[in-house]
Amino acid sequence: MNEEEKKILLEIDSIYTELTEEPSGKRTGSYMQKPSGYNYCRNAERLKEKVFELYNEFKPDYLSEHELGAIAHTCDKEVSFVDYHYNLAIKRNAAKKRNIEFLNSIYKANQQINLDLFSLFAKIEEVKKLEN
């Protein structure tokens, strides 16, 4: 495995970490930002692009075309549900239930992404262990 492939793997790991941390919000100085569906959707699209970039450049044996189809489907469908629920949650006078639905849609999308790219994440963990 060359350095460029390792770099892309670590970028994928970083993007996925941002996706999993989105439900808890982001700290900017002393201010805590609420979770954002727009940031989540943007990061999910970045993740999909990086996975496709990895596959197109290196054709790794730990990433199949089936997994590419699965992640494309997840990023198109599950992430669109996140966007839909976020738009309901940010409406004026939205019920607390809408925010819970939004957060649940993020958890569900993250779970599906993890399932779709399980072998890729296993390889990333391997690379991280070798780096340390």
C-alpha cells in the first residue's frame, strides 16, 4: 500500500468521524453549535466522493463494486432522509419530536454507512495501528 492510498484512507476516516460526531454538535470557542443536517449531508457526499476516488485510483481488494453501490444508495437515500427531517426540525415552532426524528435519522444513516463500508473501515483500523 502506497502513501497516497493511506492518505485517502485516513481522510475517509476523518470524514466518517465528523459524521458520527454530528449528533452531538460542534464546539466553536465557548459556543456549542447545534447539529446541522446541511453539514451532515455535505460530509456524507464528501465521504462518498472519497470512497469512489479510492476505488477508481487503486482498485483495492478490500472494497468491492457491491460496496460502492451500497454506499452510493445510502448517501442518496438515507442522507436525503436526514435532510428531510432536518428541514422539519428547524421550522419555527417545530415540536421536540422533530429534532428527535432528525437525530434518529443521523444515527440510522451512520449505522448504514458503517455496514456498507465495514471492510473499508477494518482496513483503516489496520492502517492506523501500523502508523502508531
